[in-house]
Amino acid sequence: MAGAAGLGGVLGAKSLAVLAAGLTVGIVGGSTLVASGAVSFDRDGGATGQSDVVLVVYPCPDQGPPLGKLPRGQQVLVTGRSEGGTWLQIYWPAPGTDQRGWVKGGLEVDGNIKDLPIARCDAPPEPTRRPTPEPTASPTRSPEPTASPSPTPSPTASASPKPNAGPKVSGLTASRSTISYDTGSYCPSSPTSVAISVSASDHDGVASVTLYFRRPGASAYSTKPMSLSDGKWTATLDTKADGIKTAGTVRYYVIATDKDASPTSTRSPKSGYLTLTVKVCQNTGPRITSRVADPTTVWVGPDLCQGYVGNSQITVKATDQDGVKSLTLYFKGPGRSTWTKRSLALEGAATSVTGYGDIDPGSEGITSPGTISWYVVATDQKGARTTSSKKSITVKRCDQEAKFELVSTSPSSIFFGKYCSPTYPTIDLNAMAMDADGLTRVTLQWQLSPPAGAIGRPLTGSQTIQVRTTTGWQKLYFQVQTTSSWFTGRFYWRLSTTDQYGGTTNMLAPGWGPYNTYDGCIG
């Protein structure tokens, strides 16, 4: 068949001819229909050996409600194909359509499908559905069961998206490890703030970085936003601005959040925290900058040694921003168990003063040699105090010489031994002594020496008399007992005194030489 007439003849004669074994298709070029007659029909139009399986006709591939059903055994005209050849376009002259419909598979085509033109499809408005053509009845065969419509292919499952990772965070650090809180102006040069910085990056971009910090003694963390500058996120903690007023340790960490639609955060460090040390600068009292005692050696005694000084001048310098209220001198001399307290006279501005005073052992009743210990307490206008360390002043005494008066020694010579008559077994010495420093004891030292050229060692001895401390004259009496061990020789002696301060004076027999001669009786 050829030409438009052939097309009209086919459609007019058979309406839509149904083939039982598949659709014998002509290929339309322009208005020409070519049919091969590859399938044989019986006289009633049924295809031998085929069941009445129904194909569903759609307005476009996989679109719209069905236009109708196409039982097998009808002959239709194929006018095009989809790009992959899965769907075929057929002539479907139903009312309300563009006289085209689409079926999926199930057709036997006379010719090469690739020779069909590729047809595009714009789904028309939902058409008025036409009745499904009745198949030509066969007197000898039962109708085939209706085929189910071809299932719409399920869409291919796409891969699950990767979970959003949080920002990469590194290099969390602080510009210093110690900051100070100044309660006044007590540490003006100490740093009171610290810059905390960290690097953060994310392929979605970083939305924010937040600093979390916990003040010393606090039970919860506070937050502070960090700002981006020169490639780093930075925040500054200031002891005054951020209320960090207690000495101790500040704990801190950061959390960075990305710009994803479902944002994710990263903590640094992952667990735990970093720390800062906080010191509190408080009023600690004045600063004592200088302490001088001049001279550092003083002398005491009833009559001072000529050219020596009896008191020491004390000079102290101190500063305090709150003002120095007072400087107090404390000292304790030798032999004293309590401290003497004395205020120093102040000169200068309130914030920087010089205090003057003195330590006069004579007026303080210090008469013994030894050491005076002293220190200073400085107090500011707010009551804060500073105590200096101790210093010392040496005390020496101008020793007064003791005075002696010899009363007598007897006998002037003695004889001892069994052939002597009479014998004098003792030597008696009477004297008087005084010391203005207070006499405490007198000691007699004696020696019996052999004559020149004689063989033998001297005999020696000593006696001490303890005296109640006195500055007046004291009578002294000594007695030396001779023994059988004595020999003919010369007797020497001397007296020495000790005052209450340890000063000594010696009273010598003339030249510490022979004073009395003693001879033994040799029978």
C-alpha cells in the first residue's frame, strides 16, 4: 500500500487492525505507509497462535493517564520512536489527542526500528478517553486474558551524601601565660589582658568561633565571640572588662561552627582546657627604699672615751601611692628582753617621705657592750603595713681602769722545814680595790721561782674573790698556804680585777719581779 490513500484505506477498512502475535508496522516517510505482511491473519483478523494481551497506550512515555488499551491482533501504524527505542509512537486518532500515542515494547516491527524518526513528546491535556476497540471475535477461540500494564521503571537510587564535617581548628594559643588584676594602681606595669587566637577553616566557610572561659572560683563557663583578623580568630580577655578579679587559674577552650545548612561544630582542645594564671595586685603597704644607722658602732660608759660617739642616727626612706602615714622604729639593746618603740619624724611629700630618729644607749639605759637590733614598720594611709628586716648596731664600753691600794703582805720572809724555828706556814696579803664600772671579782696569781742557777720548775697558784657588784672600794684578803713541796726561792704575785662588763685591770708587784724572799731551813 502506498500514499495517503493507502493509509486511509488501511484505517478505514480495519479501523485499528489488531495482530495477535505483535504489531506489523509500516514505516511512514512523509505520507507513505509500507507494510510487509510479516504476520498472517485469519479471515476474522485474528493472529494465529497469539493471546489477547492488552498494551496500554500513553500520551507520552511514562506520562499522563492512559489513552486506552491496545489488544494484540490489531494492526497499527508506527510513526516514530523514543531516543533509546524503548517506546514507539503510533497513530492514535482519538478525539482530544494529537492523533499520536505511545506504547512500550511488545511490538513486532516490519523493518529496522532505527529507521524510524526520533519523536519528541509534549504531553497534551488529558484527552477524552475512547473505548478500547473490541477484538474481532473468533468462532473457535476463547479470548486471551488481559495483560497487565508495563510497570514504570523505578528511579535509580543515588549515593548517600557524605556527613558534614566540622571546621578544622588548630593553633589555639594565648599571647601570655599570666595576667594581673589591679585593685588600685599597685602594679601599673603588669599586663592585665591577654589575646587568645586560633586558626579555623571549612569548605563551607566558618560561621563563628566562640571562646569559652571560666574565671577562678567560678562554677560555669562564660562565652565571648572571636573575630577574624589576618587569617586568625581572636578574642581578648581583660581582667577588669571581663570581671576576672580573683587570683588563681582561668580555664578556656574554643568552639568553631561552619556555614553548612546543617551546621557542625568543632571543639579545641577536643577535651579538657588550656589555662592562664591570674595574679591580684593589692595594697601591700609602703615600699621601704633605704635604712641607715650612722654610726654602726657606739660607746657607753660613765665617762665616754674621748673621740667616740655615744648615739646612732637612724634615717629611713619610704614611698607609697596611697601616702605614707607613719614610720616606727623598734630596737632592743644588749641585756634587754623587750623592744623599745619610737616614731620617726617625717619629712617630704605624703607619697615619698624620709623619717629621722636616733638610738642613744646612754639615755635608754644601755650600759653593757653587745649588739642593738633594730627594724622599721611603715604604714600607709589605708592601714597597710610593711615591716623591714633587722639591722644591728655594735655597742662597746669605755672601760674604766680599776684602782688598787696595797695594805700589807706578811711576813716579808718565811722559813719552813723541820729544822726551822719558828716556821711561818702561810703568806697573808691585804689590799683594797675599786672600779667605777662596778667591781665583780679580784684574782690573785702567785709564783715561787727557784734561785738563779738552781734546778727545778716554778710553783704557781691562784685565788679568786667574788665581790658583790659595787663601784666603791672593796677590801681584799688573800692567804697562801705553804707546803712541804716548797723550796728556797723568790715569791712573786699580782692582782687583777674584772668589772661587771668584763673589763679587766692588772695590779702588779713592782715590775712583776721579786717582792718577797722566802728561804727554807736546811738541817
